[in-house]
Amino acid sequence: MSGSVKCLQVFVALLCIVQFVLGIVFLILGGMAYNKSGAGLNAHSAAIFLLAVGCFIVLVALFGLCGAIAKNSCLLIVTQCCGYDDVKDWESNPNFKGGKLPISCCSNSTFTATACSTTSSDGYHQMVCRDVIEIVLKGMLYGFGIIAAITAIALFLTLLLASILTSQIRKEYNPV
């Protein structure tokens, strides 16, 4: 692996660690707000929102970190989406009016740029985050299914062998 790729790998991993810590902070703040929200519906909703955002940030950061460490492009693609439902999700943010997008959406991003635009179709990641998350979760579900099946088979074999062993022990101590 070339030095520049290794350097980029480490940089992405460090950024993901920072994002992970930020997500944990959101989870802590959301948990504290939820505990103190009482019967207030607005405070309760804000706390749940903080918890949801924290979970999302932690998941994306973990996918990015694991993808960077394992050099797995499927996990890294989670960090390359733009807007949950559509790229237009950013229009509601006052910092990104007039078709501007955050640097994380830019497909040809450099660290000197501050944003890209929706005017060029090849200038930003066109895959929406909802689709990326769905693909990753379906892939994880498939993996969890395989792990569950292997675990079930291992447990069944363990029970079967334990039963045979029990039978052998009883024959040894109680010859008929």
C-alpha cells in the first residue's frame, strides 16, 4: 500500500473516531435530557431527537472506522452519501442555500474546499443516505443470519455430543 493511501486511511480512521466521540456526546446529552424532560412533550421530543442523531452518528462513524481499518469499500460508502431522502435535504439548512452542499457530499472534495454545488451532477455523491443505510443494514442482517445459523448448528452439535458423552459415562459406571 502506498504511503499516501496509508496516510489517508489513518486520517479517515481518526476522523471517524472524532465523529464517534461526538455521537457518544449526543447520546449522553440526549439521555440526560430524556431523564429530565418529565411530562414536557417538546423537551421529550428534543431528547429523543438527540438520541436518534447520536445513534446515527455513532453507526456511521463505526462503519467508517471499520471500513478504513479493514479497507472495506462497502463500509466506507456509508460515509459517502448526501442527504437522508434527497440532496435537497440540505436546502433547509441556512448555511447551504442556493444549491450549496457540505464538503462531505462532494465527490471530488479537497480539504481546501468548503462546499460543492448541486449544479454539476458529478460534483457530489448522488446516493442518498437512506438507501446506503438500507443496503448496509440488509448486508448486516444477512451476516447476522449466517452467524445465528452457525451458532445454532454449533449448539445442536454440542448438545448431541454432550448427550452421547452422558450415555457413555452412564454405561461406564452402570454396566447392564
